[in-house]
Amino acid sequence: EVDYSQTFGGRLTINKGKFISDVATYLQSGNLRGNKVSASYFTGNVKYKISTQFTLGVGAEYLSGKDMNDTSSDVKNFVPLYGTNHKFNGWMDYFYAGSPSGTAGLVDINAVLAYKKDKFSAKLIPHLFSAAGDIYDGTTKMERNLGTEIDFTASYKIADNMKLDVGYSKMYATESMEIVKGGGDSNENNSWTWVMFTFKPKLFSTKK
């Protein structure tokens, strides 16, 4: 047997004055282990430069999924490709990276508040996650709401070749998240803190 799939679509970005917006949509088709592939993706984002220091943005992503009581063999969950599963949907990698996230798909409604002045910059990014498909615990239908994640990062440029970054992320999960992830305790403290120091020395240079 030959398994195959195709991902095709497009992206449009518009810059106009203080506004930056983008939309993208992609479809996946093919045949995997004799099962028809039919999945879709959509995203839309708008950012507005409030002042020289502050930028505010809102956005949404939809990755198709499959109802957990769907008995068909069709593959309906969209699969991010080429490492993009680490770039989007929160910095804690709850979805599409690391542990499995089921086949219920994902809806990610998010916002960003960014600040930058001189050598200091910071970002606050809240995410509201929900499943694209219905979630069931046995025969009990659960809420699609998976939880809220808040990501924060701050950066300070110490010198031209030195920078300090710190970050903190917190996930407020729901019982539906436990079902999708196949276990865990939504009442536990789900957080992540990191510190990174970057040093890029210039060892030598030549001129012709």
C-alpha cells in the first residue's frame, strides 16, 4: 500500500498604517492506511500599534478535528507540519508537540500585548483553548473548553552582543483537557519558568 497526503493553501498579509493583519487557510487530503484524509486549517490575526511603545493584537486559529463518538475511519484532524507545532498554540506545547492531544482538533483564540522601549521589551499572550470536535467521557458529552494559558516574556539588551530573556507560562486546564490528553489532573499546578542568557562574541573581523 502507498500512503500519501497533500497540504495546500495560501496566506495573505496586509500592512496599512498602524494595522497589520493576516489570514491563512490550508486543506489536507490524501489516503493514510486506507483511510480518507479530509482536514482544514484557518487563522486570522490583527495587530494595531497603539503608540511607539505598545502594540495590541487579537487572533484565532482553527484546526479541524473529529468528534470522539465519530465511528468513521476518515482522518479529519489537521496535522501541523515542519516544526510549526512548536511555534503556535502556546509556549507550553500542550498541543501537537510532546504528548498526544487526541484527534478532537483545536480552536485557539488569543491576544497579545507587546511593549518595547530602548533596550527593554515584553509580551503578554493569553490563549483560550477549546476543541474543534465534541469530547466524550464514555457516553457523557463534555464541554469543549480545554482551558486558558497565559504566556509572559521579558527581554533586556545588556549590550550589542548580550541579551537576557525571562519567561513564565501558566495553564488553567479543565476536565475536558484531561480527556483529550488521556490523563493528568487539571487541578495541579501547570506552569513553566525559564531564563536565557545570550552572548554572541565577535572573535575577529577582516576588511578588504
